[in-house]
Amino acid sequence: MLERTSTSVRYARGIAAAIVAVATLVLAANAGPARAAESDQEPRATALMKAE
């Protein structure tokens, strides 16, 4: 039969899980999309402006 874990162990696991969750969210928020390479192509908006 399993022994019941102590209260301090349960709190320690909960705090560790919270720290991992926050660290994961911070890393995910900082990992944005890569910047596009600069190209010599004209933007699509100017093609629409020329048609007018």
C-alpha cells in the first residue's frame, strides 16, 4: 500500500511545478518568429496602389 506523502513534500512539488510552468511560459513568450530576410521585391501593397 502506498504511504501518504507529507505536506511539505506536496508543497515542494507544487512549487517546483509552478516554477517550471512559469519558466516555460517566459521562454515561449521570448521565442518569437524569426525576422524575415530583406528582399528586393516590392511589397504587395504597392501593386494594388498602381492598379488604381
